[in-house]
Amino acid sequence: MNIRKMTEHDLDAVLLLEEELFSAPWNREHFLFELYENPFSLCLIGEIDNQVVAAGCAWIIYERAEISTVGVRKDYQRKGYAKQMLNMIHQTAAQHGVHHIFLEVRVSNRPAIALYESFGYRVTKVRKNYYSDNHEDAYEMVAEVKSLVR
């Protein structure tokens, strides 16, 4: 999988990916804000044969980073592509001097939680009613960058 920075040209494919994966997907305006207005944003896509199969965004804010979204098309899941996306985010964060990376994940999303735990993320708190679509709780998870980048 080739990983590169997301461009506006990628958004149609990224929006289809969001719709496929998430019950509260980001919209075009959200991604345009991340691409053009948020100075802390890092948005990436993963391509296979010139098709977008993965996407992810993170905010790198000085010594802290937060993963805001990561997803892999369902027909490409469980092949290591999410790990590749996360590794690229981790490496970029390390290059920017980040110490800790945070994320939120639905408490019901066991596959994602297991993936994050395999990297060394740990649950730090429960965010009650975090998701607007169904008021599901989220786990806040954190990892030290130095343990993520080898």
C-alpha cells in the first residue's frame, strides 16, 4: 500500500470510505477544513492500484497528537493496512517531537481497541455519551510515541 498526503482530489473516494465505515461520517467540509485551514492537521490516504483503500487524519499540536479518524475499506480489512496507516502517523508525530498520542474509540469497537492495544495504547478514561449519533461512550486511549516508533 502506498501512503501519501490526502488532497482535495481524493475526497470523493474518502467520503465513500467514511460512509461505508462510520455511523457518523465526516463530510466534505470537515475534510476541506482539515486540508486547508487546520495548521495542525495531517491527513493521509492509502492506495492500492490507484484506489483509495484507507484514510486517516491526526492533529499534531506541539508535543501532543490526536488521531481523529482512521479507516480501511471493509474488503481490505485484516490485511495490516490499518497498522501501516498508524505507523505512518506515529512516525510523522515522532519527527515533530510529539511525546504522547491520544485517540477516542467507541467502547463497542473491539477490533479497533485490540489494534490500538497491540501498539501499546492504554485506556485512560471513559467519555460518556461521546458519539452524537447514538450517544455511545468512547474510550480515550493514549500511547507514548517513543514506544510506538522503533
